[in-house]
Amino acid sequence: MVWVRVIVGAVWLNAGLEKLLNPSFPRQFADILAAGGFVSQAPPFFQTFMINNVIPNAGAVAQFVRAAELMIGLALILGLLTNFAALGSIILSAMILFSQGGVRFGTGLGTPEFLNINLLTALLSITILFSAAAKYSSADVNLVRRSPALSLLLTNRRSGGGSRGRRGGSRRH
């Protein structure tokens, strides 16, 4: 599960770095939105959200997306506040998925529309969120050592103290 966490983090980090290294990204994002991109294919409830909230603030949203992708990626790779990063990954994946029209079956003539990177990222992030094993070899383990009360919140384990033994298992009494 640690590898799943790191790979999902690498996907987000890659996306964020691409946007960071493209100084035109905020303008391009605003132009695409102004032309109807990301809105026309979205479900009606999400179109309303996009029209009322995203389009008027396109530059700020572009900067937010850039920063969110970078932070989620780094947090998942390092295992720092993993549950919060996984939750952010789920939300951001869902928003991107909705802006692209949601989950639907294709015609078989083009790229798959049902099983795409955004759906896979969301599903893997749900697994990371609920998996204690995804928190092994993470910065969260070190935080729990310092503050055992955070154990359940950060590592999905009741007992504090981080990983022990080969599998990071719990104490025997």
C-alpha cells in the first residue's frame, strides 16, 4: 500500500509541476473556461458551480489547482498528513472528473471514458484514506510517536507509537 500512496502522489506531483513550469497556465485555463471548456461537458449541477464560482475566479482557481496538486503530491509521497492528502485527492479527482463529463461508457472507438486516470486516482485515494498499511514508512508515523493521541487520525490505528517489526504491527500484551 505504501507504493500505491507514493504512485498516486507522483501522479499529482507530476500534474502540479507541469502547471508550475508553465507560466501561461493561469491564462490558458481562463481562456479554456471562457471558450466553454470544462463546462460544456459537465453535469448540470456542476455546470452551475463552474459558471457561478470557477469562471469568475479563473486565475485564482488555476493557482489553487496548481498548489493543491503540488501539495497533495508531496504529502502523499512523504506520507505527511496522508488522510487529509487522500481526501484532497478524492475531492480534486472528482472535480476534474465532473468537469470532463463524469463517468460514462464510451463507444469503443476512442480512449476509454469510464475507467480513466481521474476515476482510478479517486478510487486509489479512497483505498489510501482507509488503509492503515498505506501509512507505514510515512512522516505520519513520526508525528504519532511524538503525539500518540493523533494515531487514529493520522495512521488509522488505535495504538500510537508508529510501525513496529517487519509489518509495522501492533503491540502484543
